[in-house]
Amino acid sequence: MFGYVRPEKADLLIRDFTAYKAVYCGLCKSIGRRAGQIPRTAVTYDMTFFALLLLSLDSRPFETREESCILNPLKKKSVAASHPVLDYAADVSSLLAYQSALDDLQDGRPVKGRLLAGLFTRAARKARKNLPELNDKLEAELAALYKAEKGGSPFLAADIFGRILEGIMAGGLRVTETVEEDRDLLLALLLPAARALGRWVYLIDAIHDREQDEKAGLPNPFKGMPEEEARLLAKELLIKEEETVDRHLALLTYQRFGALVYNVVSLGLPGVRIRILAGEALPAL
């Protein structure tokens, strides 16, 4: 995905940021175990939040271990232990990375697209075997998304991307252990939140890349608009999706990570929106 769904670091307690990094590193290591070392580059802030949200609702114990990293083998840090939720998120990361490479091929970036597709082909093949139904849904929805974009319906494409995240969330709930009586409530709250978040990701990426897409002749919901008009429309649409995500996730009862979920949804998403619309770079975490 894109890396826009992230915490507002300055407002996190040290223990919460440590927990966030543990999930990030745990997802990275899970990708490594399931797909190999090179595909670990597929780890993103977006899928880290997705995994963190599902872990926050899972009734099984959450454990961390002190482990070293391939990028810094001399220093050990807290890393989430192997968990079914992380394994699911790892497979989804591989599928999305491969589809992103194919997207680059379609968008006129053949060198980058072929390189990344080659790097992620094996990882995607393995993930496809583990998640055949989700893979079929992803391929069908992405085909519909490309058709909507080429047909001049980029706002429809945003909704299709929302359906993609909704499908990923539905699959994630199947590997998450919760109290059985809570299942219907979780579906009623998480699926609309995931769909709204998907629309938000598509729109924030579109306004971020508006100028670049204009020059390349690529589809974009804000293409052809005066800059100020595009930013005002983007702000209105993004705030609407943020409110939908916040409204639904605020009603959940979390086993853990409640403060982290709040930070990402209530502070992180608006913070990213404000920086992107102001033309500022996103800070490193």
C-alpha cells in the first residue's frame, strides 16, 4: 500500500511507540519467514496498522521477544512473536506488493514495474496458495478499479479501493479469535471502517500525486482542477472518511493497543492530511 496510515509519533507514549514498532518488526519478520528476505521490503505502515487493529481485538496472548534486525544485527529490540494475525497480514502484504508492481507496469513505469514484479512473484505465488479467495477478490476488484480509472470514473475507483480493504478486513477477522457473541458487532463496525479507510487512502494518494499524474497523463480524481479547488475538495472528502473511521472504531472494546488505535485514527490520519495538503513531507517514524 502507500504508507499514509501512521501514528502521530509526537503524541505517543514511549511504551505505545515501542509496541507499535514491535508490531511493525513482527510483521516484517513474518514476511521474511513466509516469503523470503527480499519481500520484507513490502512491510508498510498501512498494513502495520491493519495488523495492530486485528491484534487489538484478538483474545489470544500477545507476546514480544528481544531480537536483532537484519538491518541492525548488533542491537536487539522488542519484536512481536509469531501470530496468525501477523501471518495473514504478511501474506496480504505480498499480494499487494505484487499487484502494486503490476500497477506500475500499467502506469507507464515498465522498468520499476518489471523489477518489483520479479522480486515479488514468488512471494505472491505462496500467498496466493494461502489466501486463494482473497487473491481472486483482489484481482477482480483491481481490474474493476483500473477500468473505472481508464473510463474516467476515478471517484468510483476510490470506492472500489474501499471494497478491497473491506475484503482484507473480512478475511482478517476470520483468523482473529474473539468472543463469538462479538462477531456480528465486529463485522458491523470494522467493515464500514475499513471501506472508509480504503477510500481515504486512495484519495490522499491522489491529491498527493495530483501534479505528477497531471504531467504523466494518468487518471486522478482531482485532475484538471485549479490547485486550491482540488485541495478544498480533497479536504472535505478526506475529513468525511476520517469521521466515518473514527465513529466506528470508537465503539469497539480493545484487548490491547487502544491508545495506539486512537492515535492513528484521531491524530495520525488528520496529521497526514494536513501535511499533504500543505505540501509538506511526512516525517520519518
